[in-house]
Amino acid sequence: MSVILDKHTAVERQPNPRRGKGPSAFTIFWRSVIGRAYPRIIGTQRELSWLFFDIFLPFMATMSYVLVYEAIGAPASYKGLVLVGGAMTAFWLNVLWSMAMQLYWDKEQGNLQLYMLAPTSRMAILTGMALGGLFATTIRAAIILIGGSLIFGIRYQATNWFALVGIFFLSLIALYGMGMLLSSIFLVYGRGAWQMTAALQEPVFFVSGFHFPVKALGTVVATGASVVPLTLGLDAMRQLLFPEMMQQFQFLSVGTEAAILAGLALGFGLVARWALLRMERKSRQDGRLTERGN
């Protein structure tokens, strides 16, 4: 209760019950996540032609690799190995083109300054982008995996589905944390972001073992490629899905790869947050970060 004194008398004012402190930081964060994810989910449903280009054309590309194993009479587990890798390519492409490039595109469209002025965390905005992009990406990966398995009669030998799901989500958390970091780096480099994205796409397909066991590249190359979370994630998931075949192609044990993935998820998340804060300071100091054409 507050007291207001004037010249004549003291008047007691009752506190206004309608006046609150406003939403908490947690509420603002998740509202921002939902608000940024919503357009990507709805946009996919409104433009159904995107589903054809994002799902069936990549499905045909993956099938071409599977048919190589089919032509040489390889066991079904070898085809499944390629199929799992082909399904996971959808997530890498989503990270490159819908996460790493997004802030640069928003800058060119004039939206970046709105993000900088918004009273919310930039991590919340990027998290919403990631969750929204996961919707169409998961559909694409599921169609590749389920459709290919039915066509070629691939049977999976997984006995620990809990570990498989855990490895899958650890891989995605680390991968999208990497995407958040790349978004800040690509924004700083400006026009060079296009060349950097193109330069990272196909080489990562190769060194991460999307279409073959990464152990075939040797310990040195496989260790270096482990900085990309899908390298270890794919190897661990293949060990859980095809344990007999992967005994001769195992790079590291599933437990070791899970621990490294957890470390990568934490590391990329912290570094991405630091990079975003540094980018915000740069935008305030220089006043040029949101200028288009840089």
C-alpha cells in the first residue's frame, strides 16, 4: 500500500491488482520460439509444391546410391546403411540452407534489424527457425527411410530403441547448435556466405560417411570429420540398426560417440550464444551489420 501526500491531506492508494510485472524471460523465450517456428510449418502446408521438390527429388537421389549396392548383389544391410545416410542428408541441408544462411537472407530482406530490436533472445529466434525447419525435414527423412525400406525389403536389427532415439536427438541438438554458430559466421562474411555454403555441402557428404562407413576413410580423416555431429551420429545409429555388419566397420563405440555428441551439443550451444552476443555488440558499435549488400 502506498501513501500520497498533498497539501491538505494524506490519501491512501490501494495497489492496482491488474498491474503485473509482465511475462517472464522464460515465457518471452518460448513465445519467440513458437512465433518463429509457426510460419515455417504453415508455409510448408500452403505451398504443397515444396513437398515435391524437398521430398521426392532427394528420394530419387538416395535411391541411385542404393541401386549401386543392388546391382552388385550386396546384402540388404548394406543398402540400409546407405538409406540411413540418405535420410540424414535432409538435416544437413536444412542446417546449411535454412539455419546458417537464414540471418544473411533476413539481412538482405530487411528483417534483421527487426530481430535486433525485438525484446527477446536471438537464440530463441534461431531455435524457432530450427524447430520449424525440422517439420518438413523430418517428413522428408521419414519418407526416404520408410519408402526405401519397403521397396528394397530392408530389415533393421535394432535391439535398443531407447539408445537409438537418444543418439538421434543428440545428433540433431549438436547439429543445429552448429547451424546457429554458422549463421553468425555467415552473416559477418556477407556475400561470401553463398560460396561457403556450397563449399560445405558436398565435402561433408563425403567425409562424414553419408553413403559409406566413415571408418573407410581412415582414423585421421574420420577423427577430423567428427567435428560435424552427423559423422558420429550416423556411425552410432548404424551400429545400433545393423550390429552384425557394423562390427567390421565400427569407428568408435556407441557410448564413446554418445559422450562426444553430448560434448559437441554443449560446446556448439555455448559458442553459438557467444557469437550471437558478439554480433549484437558489433551491430550497436558499428551500426552497419544490418546494411544490405555487405
